[in-house]
Amino acid sequence: MISRIYIIPKGSDSKGALYQKSFNSLGLSGKVSSVSVIDSYTIDAKLSGAEIKQVATALTNSKIEDSSINVLPPVGAFSFVCEIG
């Protein structure tokens, strides 16, 4: 069964801030107001719900991140989405 694990930052998004800084250095300053990064892992294996939860826990730094399994967490309003991979 295929499962998807989403890793979401708690509080400020340091990866998003780094990407925004990179966009600004490309001449997009003022055009990109914010960047949020959600890591997504696709697991294609015969794992139980408990085993998928263990994988999600292993991928998550619980001090600075939350995880979600098979449910994309709400991200608020946005203009563009870029999926890599």
C-alpha cells in the first residue's frame, strides 16, 4: 500500500526563509512575499498503520516539526505550488 508522509515545520520555516532569500537574489525581490516548505515522502511498502507511524516519527524532528500521514495539512492561501521529485 502506498502511503504519504508530510513533514511540516512548527513555527518559523527556516527552509522557506532560505528559499525566499535565494529567490530575492535572483531578482525576484518583492515578488515573493513568503515561502513555505513541506517535505513529502511516498512509502510504497506493505506496512501496518503502526509501522507507517514509526516511519513518520523517525523522519520528524519533534522539537521543530510535525508530521501528517496521508492528509496534506492545511497551508492557508497561496498563489503557486512547486512539487519537486
